Amino acid sequence: MTTLNTQIFHHDSNVDVTHKINTMELDNWINHLEYINKELNNLISICTKDLKNKLNDESVQERFNKKKIENETLLKALQKYGNSRAHIVECEDTQCDMVYITEHESYRRSYLYHLDKYRRLKDEFFNKIQGKFTLLKSH
């Protein structure tokens, strides 16, 4: 994504600084979602092996599969959004800048919501696993 130079200069306006920070933030979101994709692949793989039988719960794998689809959908949307930001440099008025800033805030909310739901699912999974392994050890 080469939307604009993200180096912040003293002569940058507040709006320019905001756009640059938003670009850096977006890059971080995309990198994080790409990592979550890899992590979900690993979690799904773990669930498809012997663990599925020990858990007696096939919904865990299904929920990870669903979350993977949601993650890929959000990732594609953010990548598309990143490409659309190439036109920021063409903004000539505050209204144009505000459209981009408002859109970024909307994507931020979507990203944070997705992240929260993913973390909850993962925590729930690890709590289940921890309980099963504890039970297995004591027998």
C-alpha cells in the first residue's frame, strides 16, 4: 500500500498528520489480521486432530472456521480501503479530508469489534482445553 509518505514533518498540517497516522494504523491492522489468519489455521488444525474427540464439541472448529471467514472478509475490506486511500493526496478541502477520517473511524470500530470477538472465542477455547487437560492428568 503506497498511499502517502508516512513520515511526519514539522510543516505537516494536523490533517496531514492524522492521515499519516491513520495509514500507519491501517498497515498495522492488516498485518495483525494476516497473523490472525495464520493463527486460525493453526487452531483449526488443532481442532481437527485428536482434540476434537477429547473436547466432544465440534462447534469449536465450526466457530473458528466462521471466524476465519470473517477475518478474511475484514482483511479484504481493509486492503481495498487502503487502496482507495491513494486519493487522499488529491483532497483540496476539509470536507474531502473528513470523508476519509470518518471512514477510517468506521473501519477502526469494525477492526476493534472483530478483535474483541476473536479474543473471546480464543479465550473460551483455551479455557475449555485447559479444563480437559486438567481432567486428563488427574486420571
